[in-house]
Amino acid sequence: MIDLPEAIARIERAAAPLPRRRMSLLDACGRALAAPVVSDVDSPPWDRAMMDGFAVRGDDFSAGSAEVVELDVAVDLAAGDVTSLTIARGACGRIMTGAPVPAGADAIVPVEAAVDDTARVHAGGRVRLRDDQFRAGQHIARQGAAFRRGQEVLAVGMTLGSAEIGLAAEAGATHVTAMPRVRVAILSTGSELVPPAAVPAFGQTRNSNGPMIAAAVHLLGAEPIPLGIAADRPEAIRAAVAQGLAADVLVLSGGVSAGDLDLVPEIFRQCGVEKIFHKVRLKPGKPVWFGMLQREGATPTLVFGLPGNPASSLVCFELFARPAIAILAGRPREAWHLPRRPARLTGPAKAAADRPVYLPCRLDASGDALAATPLPWSGSSDLLGLAGAAGLLALPAGGRRYEAGEEVEVVLR
Ligand code: AMP
Ligand code: MG
């Protein structure tokens, strides 16, 4: 049996980022960028009108003046139109948002500033403009104001969300080099297990771990590969494990503690999975198993044997499998683990004597601190107590009773 920090250190040593890959922008959504994106254009690409109105010369206007300026409309410019014409003094161009500002013009007067029924005047007519808010250069987005051609606009390690995908598209990248999606096989073991759609007979238990771990994997941006249920027979577990070992990560639950039918550690050994640890001083989750399968010509498969009790399974997934998946996905170190914060207890909580304990709690903001309220929870098989819990109280070993008002550490879920 090892301590939690040692277990986490061994996982961090065993896990390494998967090989990066070229992929389409949509495939890259939610992944970590693995090569910078450099723009092939300025943004804006040219001086761009930001209002519908008239492209004018500032020297035809005086700032803050309410006087009417009358100008010849020399050209009509909608978005997509260009002109080689230069706007001379006393003239302007009728221009729509998104069109390039013509040479000579250096400000846009909004169409709302046209007076005496001249707002609809086109090329060949004369417009009368009164803009007492006039500022030099107004309503023009200047070429390169956001970024320049040749500039790195997305850096390695950034997560590609919607804005980042849009930016890559603007910068001319139809494909990017990003981290592949981590494939996580999920296997539930236990002869008592039935699928969630079944009504359990006496002695049977619904497989809640399968959907729960698949959801946790999905929420990490990884790809769950559900393998269903294997009964506690060596051939059944071995066949399913062999299938799961083709993934980047195998997360199995059940069969890892000390019962007669806890066959999993022996089957892992038979399948060539090297044990890195078995059993961690932790409550819930003591029987957790971790190892690695080296594969010829491929990246290794990381293997987690989680305890069968659902709350233990989830706590172990969050503490152990989450950082492994994050590392494989190329996430930055600060995103490997759930965040931990100090919080003040609002009611008593009891630590375990022999190992650190994790207890579901509610979290409320109280000033700039957090208030943690322990939730009713009947132990490692109780998912109701965990559902809706925003955090887990992390109490060190020692068996002490913590009182309301004491500061404790919480893990944010
Ligand atoms: P085990 O770790 O196999 O000894 O299982 C411990 C407890 O967790 C037993 O009560 C099992 O019935 C239960 N259990 C195991 N696997 C699952 C699962 N996939 N879904 C719900 N409960 C489970
Ligand atoms: Mg079992």
C-alpha cells in the first residue's frame, strides 16, 4: 500500500503525451494545439468600414462641430466592392460595413448623420452630413490592428474552443496539428451486474459505473469506448481486457480487492500489464490498481482497476485516471488535476484514523472564501450523496473530528 502523493507521482511518470496529428479544424475542437498557428493575413486585412455611412476626409470636417458639411458622393461601396478611386476634398464614398475604405478617405460618418433627406443618396448625388461627435479616424478598423501576417496567433498547448477555431480559420489554417483524442475503454466486471435498462432481480445490481465513467471520460474531451459488462469468470474478463488494451487507456471497475472472485490483478498480469501500484492509503478507493502495457510499435496502454463501489470508482477516476488522460491529451500541468482550495467548514466532519478521506460537500461563496457543508453520505456505494456535490472535503488521516469554522482542504469537482 502506498500514499496518495506517491501514487499520483507514479502516474505522472508513466503517462506521456500521445503523438500529435494533423486534423481538420472541427476534429481539433476541444483538443490541445500541438503546433503554433501563424497567420497568412493581416487582421483586419485592410482598413475596414465598421459602420454603414459615408467614407469622408477628416479635413472636410472640424471635430465637435454641429455645422452641416455637403459632399459629392463619388462611389458606392458595399462589402466585397473595391475601387481604385481616390476620395478628393469635397467628396465622399457611400460605404457599407465591411467594405475597404477608399484611398483619400480616413473616417466614416454614419448614415444616421445624413440630414435633409439625403441618407439614401448614391454615387452622382450630394449628401449633407451633420456629425457633432466627429473624431479623426472614426469607425474604421485599421489594417493589422488585431494581428499581422506572419504573427503566431495560437500557441502550443492552448485548448481549441470556438473562438480559437474561428481565429485559426481567419488566419488561413483549414487544418491544425493538435493532440489526438484519447481513447478510453471502459469495462465493468461483476457477475451480479445487469445493464441499466434491466430491472435487477434479487442479488443483481445495475451497472452504474459504465455510464458514469463514460460520462467522466466524455467531460474530459476524451473518447469513451464502452465495453459493457464482463462476468466474474477468467475467460470473460480476459477477453474483454484484451479488447480494452487496444485503447490508449483501459478503465476497468470491480474485481480488484481481496475477495474470492477478485480476478482482475491476475488477469492483468497474464495479459502482460506491468503493475505500477495496487492499493493506496485512501478512503474511499483503497483497492485501486494501476499499471501499463508496453505495445510494439504503439504507445503504451495505461490500465486502471477501479474499485467496484460507484462512489469509490468515481473518486479514483478523478484522482488517478483524470491526470493520466490529461497528460496523454497534452494538457498543461495546471489542468492535470481537479483544483484544490481552502474552505471553512459549516458543520462537523470526521477524519478516518488510518488514511485520508474524501467526503462529498456543498460549496458556497462566503465573502472571498469558500464555505464547505458536508453532505449526508452513507459511504462508497452511495451515489446520491455524491450527485450534486460541488466538492470533496479532503481530510488527512488521524481520526480527528473537525468542527464548524475550521479550515479544511476541498477538491472542486
Ligand atoms: P467489487 O469491487 O467487485 O468487490 O465490488 C464492490 C461493490 O461494488 C459490490 O457491491 C458490487 O456489486 C459493486 N459494483 C461493482 N461494479 C459495479 C458497477 N459497474 N456498477 C455498480 N456497482 C458495482
Ligand atoms: Mg465484483
